[in-house]
Amino acid sequence: MKSLKYILSGVIILAILAVGWWIAAGQSKDQTANGNQKSVQPTQTSSPNVKKAEYEMEDGVKVFHLTAEEVKHEVSEDVFMKGLGYNGGTPGPMIVVNEGDKVRIDVENDMDEPTSVHWHGLMVPNEMDGVPGVEPDSPKIDPGDHFSYEI
Ligand SMILES: [Cu+2]
């Protein structure tokens, strides 16, 4: 049951990230006069109290790093609770990319339970999406292990 709690927490957190991603992708396109789509710079995407994830370019691929871990979350002024998050916070950082970008997200599991990432709302191959146990090809990231999601 504890594993289910962690997996569901991960799914919820990633759903928030995926929404930010989806919004950014939708804003990266514009219509030309003849109806064709052209790429434009995305509109500034932000969310209150959520940092944008940093990335590095490696051979034309945007590479992000996420560490799934226990975090101390301030739910109200001076009121803290333990939670699960990425890179020290919950929700994790917002991943912003443009449609057509090649993206790799290296996920490190620093928790005591297995985890995975479900890119809710994004059409990605099953072997690059969670939740393990629901989809046989979904990767499971054991404690201390990592997985690179390539999209
Ligand atoms: Cu989903």
C-alpha cells in the first residue's frame, strides 16, 4: 500500500508538470495566413511558486534532471509537512519545452520505494511512460536507480 501511495503521489506531481509542458507546447505554434503552422517563441510560461526546470543541450537534446525524494513542504506560513517531490520541492519544477524538441529527462530515485513518471496528457510511447503494473512496458525506477525518459 505504501508503494501505491508513492506512485500515486508521483503521478499527481507529474500531472502538474505535464500540464505546464502541454501549455508551453501549445503556445509554441502560431498560424500563418495560409493556415500552415509555424514555430514561434513560446509565451512566457509560469506558475506561482513553481520554478522552471533547468536543462542542458546535449547533441540537440534538451536534458533535464529530476530527483524524486522526500521534501519538506511549507503548506502555509511556518506550517511544514513531509511530502514527496522532485529537486527539493513539491510540486517539482516545471518542464517547459517547445513542440518538436527532443527531450531527455533523467530521473533519479532517492526514495525508499520504487517510482515512475507518468506524463499525463502527453502522447508518448508506453516504454517512456508509467505506471508500472498497469502498462507492462512502463519502466519502474527502484530506490537508488535512475531512468532516462526520451521523448
Ligand atoms: Cu494520465
